[in-house]
Amino acid sequence: MIAARTPLALALVATLLACELTPEQPPNPPPFEPDGPPSLTILVDAEPEDDAEGFVPAAGAARYGDPFTVVGANFWPGDRVTLEAELYGLGSSALFEVADDGTVDLRRDAPVEGAWDDVDPEGLLWSMDGTSATGQLDLSVTVRAIVADEVVAEAVHERRYIDDGLTVAEIADGTTRGLLALPPGDGPFPAVLAFGGSEGGTGSGEFRALYLASLGVASLGVGYFGAPGLPADLEEVPLEILEGDLAFLASDPRIDPERIAVMGGSRGGELALLLGERFPVVHGVIATVPSGLLWGATTTVDHAAWTDDGQALPFVPWSGSEPEVRTDEHGDHVVFRASFLADIDAASPDALDAATIRAERSAGPVLLIAGDDDQLWPSCVLAQIAMNRLLAAGRSNDALLCLPEAGHAIGMPGWSTVDSVETWHADLGAFMVLGGTPQGNARADRAADTAIRAFLKAL
């Protein structure tokens, strides 16, 4: 007998069919419960320029500049965990809420409280503050997890300053003064001539040389003034000094003379672009917070910074503009940015043209890295001058990174950037404002390092 097709009957049939056709819903998973004590794991990215692998658990000591982060597991969901980090007397901490799976992951989680308020895998490192310990430098980072005032987990991340197997030699050959560092093996290696900026001396170049060698690139870290056998100041420095450094590198049988690059920052970035313009042996230029214009000596307003074949090179004339000085309870804070812009505005077109570096003449690619909040000088504006010439020449392998919330202190990652916004300048008797924010400068350091690694791999 067929049931009557009444509205009630049809509704019952539809309900039965719906029950038969809808798959059974799985029960809600049980809430997470830790199956062991809380733990912390250090993750390292040994090749940040290559996204194929990313962060993996640390296996032994990592390079100083390799990014690292922290993951915690086996906590109670909803609990609040303080992560503390310590490095060479510096310290940082941030409070996190445990996720439903019992984890805290700096790649995913923003802190509830801390020196930063968004997701930042390296936040515990750059936000470290305090007074560095005295004695031998220790780069190891200790991370602790604290719940209800009790340390429940700890991990130590070992980092190395110098790679094993490097060949390192001090160089004092005429005006070539510094340190040569080569990776293990016989070569021939790509090489970088590295140097600093207006601080002078060989320290910046030597430090960079050791780091670059750990990345598999030979490097000669040199000074061009402010060291024995070199000019005392950044005034009428002969480019022949750097020409000799390049010849020294090219003559070493362990180095490939067709793969030599130069690398400098600030006034050293200006110099790197100038060397790329003038010397065909330069097959790559890395210029951080640089200038596409030449500027005068740091000692006096009417002398050149550079000479070539005994001739002073033209520079942007001083307009008479003075730096801005801001005063608060901590003292005077000097801002130079506007005075550089005023000098450019006041210069005649002919003077600017004479002071412009012909970056497009570089035999190899050019990498420009600058900070959009650079308060020492407007490095994004000055780098764009060089980039515009590169683009106008139809070149395609050059790049400009104008990094947000970054100031003048774009350098190597691996340390705190809390004090990177300004620095005490003894000669001025005041703080020299560099710009950016601690987090912005830290992210710029990482972006710069990643771009430089990729650049060197392609050299």
C-alpha cells in the first residue's frame, strides 16, 4: 500500500532521506592535554634566501647571522607563558597565550605583552636590552619559558662568530690594510672587497669579511682611512688605495678575478658605487644606505672626499644649511637629514651633474639597500638617484630596497637593535639621530642580509 502524499507524510520522508544522505558528523575532538613536560625548541633557517626549507630544528651551532626562532610545546591551552631570552648580559621577554594545541610559536603568535605587538619570529632577539657582559664574547642565546613565576622549560641556542675551517690572514701590504678571510677549499672563490663608512679604520671591513667567508665567499676587509699607512681622515682619499686592494684580490690564485664585488655602507656605500663606475674589475656592487651623489670631506666643507689620479672629484657644495637639533631631558639630538636635502636643493644643475656617480657603468649588478626613515641622510632618496640612472640605461639585474621603518643603522642581523635609532657622538657632544624603529631596523637587517646572500650566490 502506498502512503498518502499528505504534507505531513512528505515532511517525514524528507527528514528520513536527509538523515540517510548526510554523513555522520565526527564528534568534537577532546581538548588537548599535555602528555609530557613543557619543552622549547630552537628553529634555525640556514638559508633565508632560499624559501624551500625554512626554519628547522637547530642541529649544533648556527652561524651568527642565521635567523632563529622559538617554538614551545606541551603547555596547557589558554595558559599564559612568558618567554625570556638572554644574550651576553642582555635580556628580553614577552607574554604569550597558549594555543589550543598546547603550543606557542613565534612564527604564528603575537605577544599579549612585549616589546612588539605583531607576529615577529625574531622579536626576542632584537628587543634585548640591558648592559652587555664584560669578558669574552658569548653569542649563545638562552630562552626560558615561565608559567606562574616558575621556569618550566629552557633551551640554549649556540651561535658561532667564525666558521671552522676558514683561512684568515692579516694584511699589511702597502696601502692594503685589513684582513683576508677565505672559506675552506682551494677555490677559485667569488670575492668581496668590504669596507666601512665615515667611522674609518679596518674594523667594519674585517668583521664583515669573517661573516662573508662563513657564507662561502672570500672577502678582504679593509680600511681606506683612519688606519696605519692610510690617510688620517675622510679627506681627499685616493681611489688608488682601493684600486690596489682590488688588484691584491685579483692576483690571489684562490680568487676568481671575474667574480669580485665591492661592499660598503653609508659613505662606504657611496664609495662602492664609485668603484663600480671606475674599475672594470668590479663585477658587483652592494651599497647599503648609500648615495648616488658624491659628498665632500668630513673634516671641512671645501675639500673633496675622494681623488682620482691626483684630481679632486666634484662633490655637492655645502649650502650653509645646519642640522636640526632637538633637545630633551636626555640632551641634544642632532638630525642631519634635512641639511643634505637642502644642499641638493641649493646646488646648480651643473654642480649636481658633476657630483653624480655614473652607476650604470658598473660591469656587474648593483644592489642598493636603504632606509625610508634614515635621519642621518636621506638614503632612499640618494639611492634612487643611482637607481634612476641604472633604469634609464636599460639594465635589468639591479635592485633597490627602500626598507620601511628603517633608519641609517642597517647592518648585520644577530643582535639587539634597541639602541639603533640614535647613537652618542663624542665629537658633537650629542646624540646623532639615525632613524627607524628598533623593530623596523631589525627587519631591515634581516631583509638586507637575505638580499645580500642571494646576490652573492648569483655572483
